[in-house]
Amino acid sequence: MYWVVDPDTPSLIAWEMRDGAYVQVAKVTGDEEARLTSPYDVTVVPANLIS
């Protein structure tokens, strides 16, 4: 899995490897929540990542 965080927006896009190809599993901005389960359960709010 890999994430791209844009601090200017703020936003998060997450991809996960499935069957040899990356698949987008989350795309959120601002106060939206991304609930991810791999490699562990985590909830990410992009606005909370920016100080």
C-alpha cells in the first residue's frame, strides 16, 4: 500500500497492491475520513495531518 498526501489541499489518495497491480482504495479531502484496513485498521482525516 502507498499513500499520497497533498498538504496544500489537504487530501489523501491511497493505493493497494491487488493481483500485481495497484488499485485506488481511498480518495478523501479536508475533513473526510479514509477508513483503511491494510496493513492494519486506521482512520485518516487529511485535515488532521496538517499542522
